[in-house]
Amino acid sequence: MNLKYFRFSKKELIHLFVSTIALSFAFSLILYREQIYPGFNYNIMFFINSLIIVGFAFILHEELGHKLVAQKYGCWAEYRAWPTGLFFAVALAVMSKGGFVFAAPGAVMISNVKEKGLGYEYINLSDEKIGKIGIAGAVVNIILAVIFSGLTIIFTSHVFSMAAIVNVWLALFNMIPFGPLDGAKVMRWDKRIWIATIGICLFLLFTIPAL
């Protein structure tokens, strides 16, 4: 894989930054609900810890997962935030007092048509390629979950334990075989791989050290 094509536009970086900040705040209300409520005793460390937990899970899912694999196949790929999804993520987390979060911040936009010389080149995306682009995000989250699980054992850190759990849940959520979620693309490509991915996620979910 040639990393020289792995580029970020200024617009993409802004969208990633805004999405990460909004998601991190929304998830901090969920992850530290007992410490924050019934009043609103918010500590900046809640946000910083959430930034570590959600930032790794979200950014690497989108960029090292979907974007990198899509670019490997020659496609244009950049992350774009969904303002409505970000608004509801924060609003519902606040209104539910940390009881619920709607995590649909945006997605990596992919185009299989790119400029070439004076014309355009059409890149054929088979079900296999689309499936591999779709599963790439979940694979990144599974790898991160394993890493954070190991760090939890070494450092007995609650933050690392939560990071592992968030990564597994993100992988599982995206494997739901419905609508625009990645699970539908993976199932269309290979049901066996979809089942294996779900099985790995469930295994990790019940074996992550809880602190």
C-alpha cells in the first residue's frame, strides 16, 4: 500500500476535529454519568479521558480503516461530518443526563470516479472491494480493543478498559447488516466473514478486563 496517496485536506481535518470534540463531550457524559449527575459536577478530566477513548476509536476507524483501504483501490476518500448527527449526539446526551447517545457523526465519503489527464477514470468497485472497505473500520477497532485490553492488564487502568469496550461496541454497531451500516456491505460480500467478525467482537466483549 502506497502511503504517499494518504492525504488530508484542510476541510477534512476541520470536520474530523469538530466531530471528535463533539463526540468526546457527548461520550464523557455517558462514561462518567455517575460522577457528573444528579447535579452537573463536570471535571475537565472526564473530557480528556473521553477524548483519548473516543478519539482513537473514531478517528482510526474512519481514517486507518475506511479511508486507507478505499484509497488503496484508487478511490477518492475523505471524511465529512454530519452536522445533524453531531447536534443530536450532544443534545441527547445532555437531555438524557448521560443515559443515551446517538453516535452518527458522519462518514468517509468515497468516489470511484477520479480525474485522469483531460478526462476521468472510472474505478470498478466489486462487492468484495466494497466489503473490504466496509470491514476495515471494524478490524481497526478490534485491533485497538485487543491493545487496550492488554494495557488494562498491565496498568490496571479504568480508562484503557473503557477504551477497549468502546472499540468493541463500535465494531459491533457498524456490523449491523442494515441500511448504510458496514455490516450490510460485508454480508453482501461474504456472510462467513461477517459471522466471524461478530463472533470475535462478542468474544472480546466478554473477556475484556473490567475495572
